Amino acid sequence: MRLAPYLILLAETLFFFRLSLSGDFVIPWDLGAYHLPFSYLYGDALLRGELPLWDPFTYCGRPVLANIQAQVLYPPRAIAAAIGAIAGHRHHFYLLEWLVALHAWLAGCLMFRLAASLRMSAAAAMLAASVYAFGGFFAAHAEHLGAVCVAAWLPLAIQSASGGRPRDRLLLAFALSMSVLAGFTPMTAIVWAAAFVANPRGCAMAGAGAVLLTAAQLAPTIELASLSVAKYRTDWLGTGGGVPAAALRSLGNARFLDGYEATFVYLFCGTGALALAIFGSMRARWWAAACAAAALAMLGDSTAPVRWLQTSLPDAIRRAYYPEYCAAVFVLALACLAGFGLDRLPRWRAAAAALCVAELLAVNSRLHTHAMPREKERIKSRVDFAELRERTRAASPPFRIDTRDDALAWAMSGPITGIPTANGYDPMALERVMQVRLGFAKGERWGAYYKVEDPASPLLGAMNVRYLVNGGRIEEVAGTLPRFHSSGAGAARVTRYEPHAIDLETEAAADETLISSEAFYPGWRAFVDGVEVPMTLVNTAFRGHPVPAGRHTVRWIFDPWISKWSGAVSLLAWLAWVVAWHRCRGRAEA
């Protein structure tokens, strides 16, 4: 019977995601367009026996592990990638959908434990768990894999922060660590803030431990953030954003607010649950206050006081704060209030809980935000894929492509199609690469995606772009330079090209500079005849270095020192955590 609540929640999860897991429907938008390419990179890297550190297909190259949204060090994502590598690439997207579903189940299980710790009855705890796992936040944000994964750990963070035992501190450090590794910093900040409100001193201690536990992710990510357009987010942020106040109508009316992105304007948790939450607020005033505070934070600049507060925050905090994701805390508090309201009923609690859950599942399980017909979501391009792939592979490594139209169908698909692109659509895009792209497109320094506006620009050829995708046509770019070439009359030939290692042979009559169209980034090292030479920045954003006259072998490897020392810190921290956990268990058993 102790497993019964978790098995019931599993059955609810399978029903809730039955459409997307059936194959006829899919979780749309970001799951396939943004997260799926990382899965291909991860699976391929595991087959080579290494972690995915570098993506050679997108933006003329970009870091992978350092990009926190790739979730490289998040255990569930690693397991999914390993299964995908063994089962075949065609299963990667299906595994991502299962990852979303299982995190909704995890959220329900951890919410049940939180509700039970608040001394709710079994029926009330089940209601609270179902409202959190299948209410407005998880139902609307299924495409945002990182946000869903992080939000699943929110109940554990709040519950363990409220405890006073050493074991609770260790659990809190674990929950905070998982919220970091799950890969969505704005949601992570909200989880940490909620834990801090529950217990400032305990969260400070556990947070320090979590920083050490996740150093292997945090250190490379901080380095990437300082070199990417992400640092310019406040340029366009304005007053900070937030859920529009009109979206509150969806609490009692399961409809999306027109004119806004769907994932940020849907809060429906069931009319029965909402009524019970109002009833429960008369008893649980602390949770009612928490719900109201979360609602204000979620609304953001829809209210004057919060708008003033958001604009007053330091830029470093504003960049990591997305008020819309406070909806997770709002729904969690609402779920608790619904559970307290149910326990105020004199009888028929189980029946009332069942009716509330049935309404919630019946309405939210059919939302297009996590159950869109496959044919409607599929991105169609009029360009012949086989022809484009054949043309690019006339060179080794293949020529790059870029986009004038059919944009998002190609910008991020390189790891999937094997066709490299000089474009991309990533909020962590390297600043210098985007500066080069602004040479043939108009935009702001914070942009992550720009289509080609000047196809005659010599910058395209310098980036090894040979073809432009323009509607249904493949246009050829004049003056395309090889990926690697000499600054003079010398020659450079690629003998091996892999994501983390490149071998070349050079020959020149005089000392020259080896120039590439590979994105420059810390961690790339160059060796000429086995002797390391300093890698230099060439043409604003790319790698190069001197090569002496004569014939030489050149090797480039991606071997970031930051990943080595931060990985060692995390390894030692996890060993210490395991030892401390076993000691706590031993004391408890004694």
C-alpha cells in the first residue's frame, strides 16, 4: 500500500501523456527544434566513448557541455541519450517525450511527499500531487524540457528546506543540485529562491554544497555566458515581462489567452481544485500568502510594484529572472491549498478528490501544448534534402549552408541531418559569431538568429558557406573558401575531422598563418608536429595560428582545462555527499 499513491500517479501520467506517447501526436515546438539536436550530439558522443563537448554543425561550432540547456551532466538526460545511442537515432525524440512525462510523474511523487509532510490526508495529498503535476504549469510547458525537469524538484527543495535534520540539509543540497543540472537557469533561480524563503540559513548552507556538487556544470556555463549574447538579455528585457493579468481567467476557464505565447498564459488547475483552494485558504493562511506572493511575482510587470522592483534589480539578476516561471510556485501553492480545502470537507473526501482529478486530466490531457498532431507540427521544406546533402559533401569536411528562407527548418538541424550550417537559434550563441553575422544581416547585438540579407557578402564565403536555402531553391554562394586555408600560397589538407579533434597537413614555402572558419573558443589547443602553439583569434570570431615553412602535421583538440578542474571539484563533492549521507543513515538506524 505504500507504493499505491505512486502507482496511481504513474497511471495518471500515462493517461495524461497518452496522445504524445502514442506516436500520432507530439510535444511540439522547442522539444524538437531546440532539444532534439542536443540528443543527437549526445548519442553520437557516447558511441565514441566521450561526453559531448563541441557541436561542429551549428554556428560554425559551439560548445555543448558548457551550454546548460544541453543537460549533459543531468543523470536522466544522460540515461535517455545512452538508450537513444543504443536503440538508434530515430528514438531520440520519443525518449525526450518520455523524459517530459516521467518528470511530471516525479513532480507528482515529490509533491505527494511534501503534502503528506504537511499532515494532509492521503486523499488530499493525492489531490495536491495531481494538481501540481498535471495543472497549468506542466500542461503548458511540456515543450520547455529544462523548465519541466527543474520544476519537478521544487517540492523536494521546499520540503527538505523546511526540515532541521542533517539529512534534510543533504536532501536539499541534492535537490538544488538537480535543479542546476536539469538545465534551465531561470527556473533554477526560482527553486533556490523558494527554498531560501522556506529556510534562509539552511538554504545558504545547502546552496554552498550544491555549488560544489555542480561545479562541473556551473564553471563552463559561466564562461560561456560571458562570451555569448546571453549577457545582453537586459538590452531587450524592458520592464521584465511576466504573465499578463488577463491570463488569470484561465484559472477557471480552460482557454488560452489570444495574442500571447501559449505556454505563458495557461494556468487551469480544475474548477473543483480552484474551489477547494479558496476554501482551504481560510485554514492555511501561510500557504494562501505564499500563493498570493507567487501570483504577484508571476504577473511581473502587469503590476506597478513588481514592475518597479524588476527594473531596480541588478543586471546580473535580471538576466537570470523570468517572472513567468514563478507560475510553478503559484501552482504548487494552489495545489497545497486545494489539499487543505479537501481536508476541511466533513465527508466524501476521496470521491471529491477523484472528481477534481478526473476533470483536470480530461481537460488538460488534450492541450495542443503537449499533444499536437504530428503532421501539423512537422516542419516542411521544399528543398530536396538528398540533393543538398550531396552538394555539401563534395568537400571534406562538408561545405556549410545558410538560410534566407525555410529558416528554422535548417538553422538548428545540422546534428540531425549531418549538413553543417553557419546559422543557429540559441540564446547562448557566441557573441563574436553573431558579430560576423551582423555583417550581412541587420539586427541587435543580443540576437541569436539572423537570416542572410546580403547574399553577395564575402563574409559568407569566409565562413565556408557554399549554399543558401531560399524557399524551394538552393542558391550557390560565390567565392567560398575552404574550412582551412593558408594566409599565403601554402596549402592545408584535412585528414581527420571529428567534433573534438581535427588533423591537417600543411605545406608552404614560407612562414604563414593557418586560417579557419571554425569558431574560436577557450579550450581549443593546436599542435604543430606534436609541439603546442598558441591558438589565435582570426577574422573576428575564428581559429588560427602560425605554421612554419615546409610540410607539417597539425592537430587541433578540444580539451578545456575548466572542465577538468571543475569536474574534479564536483567528483570530490559528490564523494563527500555520499559519505555524509551514509553516516546520517547509520545514526538514524542506531
